[in-house]
Amino acid sequence: MAQKVGGYIAVGGSVAAVAGAGVLLWNWADGRPWTAWPLVMLGVGLVTALVGLVLRPGLNRWADALAAGGLTVLVLAGVVLTGGTVEQVLLRQRTTEPVTIELSGCRVTGRHWDEGAAPKDEVECRYVWSVGGRTFDEVRPADKLHPDGHRIRLWASPEGGELDDHSWQTVEAMGMSAAVVDGLALLAGAGAWRRVSRRRAQRTGVAAEPVLTAGRAGTGRER
């Protein structure tokens, strides 16, 4: 009974933790403002899952927790990458108007190193463009330092003014990454399901075995 109750508590806590972590990652990837309730859900879910593991007897509970944590990471990574791929495709569909953008105020904000390549400056510029009768102004990353008044061509959304370069390389890279991670998550989930099913079958088999009890031995006396 304690094993079943502990298992239910651990599963419920794990689901809550996964949901909270998924919302946090999704908001972070989408650039949305930070909110406290997903973090609270994540913390409560982790504590609840640990309580369930403590109540669940057996030497394998910590190994199960480690495996569940790895599967959770794969699922969350798959959700974020798949969501990012879908968002890139939708952004491409929304940005239907070619626009001319004027750059100004370009400055170096940092440096990054690519493997096997020389360090490269990280640059931001002020973008100004007009679409749908409205003018938009935003500071965005740029490929290099440009003089004030430099112009580039991108695609914009007539409704919200969003920009996109309509490069399929980003979509393909994110899509391939999402496919690999989703495949690993499916394989890990299938393996976990087989493991649980095998344990359940073993417990059912043990419960179904007859219990032999020793009776009183005969006296062997002749009548």
C-alpha cells in the first residue's frame, strides 16, 4: 500500500514539476516577462516527488528518480526546441512585406568565440522601419558595425511590425535539433514504459504464486 501511495505522489509531483519547468522555459525562450507561479509549481512538484520517493520502498527509487530526471530534461528540451521551430515558421508566414530598414547608433556590446575561429564582435544597432502606415524603432543585433544611415532589406509583418530575414537555415537547424531531442525522449520514454511494465508483471507473478504451508507430518504407525 505504501509503495502504491508513494508512486502516485511521486508521479503527481513529477507532473507538476515538469509543467512548471516547461512554462518557465517557454517564457524564457519567448522573451515573456518573468512570473512567480511556474517557479512555485516547480518547487512544490519537486518536493512532492521527493516525498513520494521516500514513501516508496525499494532500493531502486533513487535510480528511478535519476532516470525520471533525465527523461524530464529531454522532454522539456524537446518542447522548447519544437516550440521554437513552430514559432520561426509562423514568424516567416506573418512577415510578408519587404521593407527597407535604416540603421544608426551601432556599437559593440561584447565578443564571442566560435570554435576554431577568431573572436567576433557582438554588435547592436538602432533599426527604424515603416510598414502598414506605422513607423517602428527597435535596438536589435547586427552582423557588424555599420555607419549611420546604412540600409538593409528584411521582411516585416503588416500587423505587428515584426522582422525576419526569411532564412531557412535557422528553421532547419532548430527543426533538426528538435527532431533529435524528440526522438531521444520517445526512446527513453518507451524504455521507461517497458521497465515499469516488466516490474508490474513480476509483482503480479509473485502475487499469483501459491503459498505452500507445512502441515502436520503423519505418525506412520500401522493400524
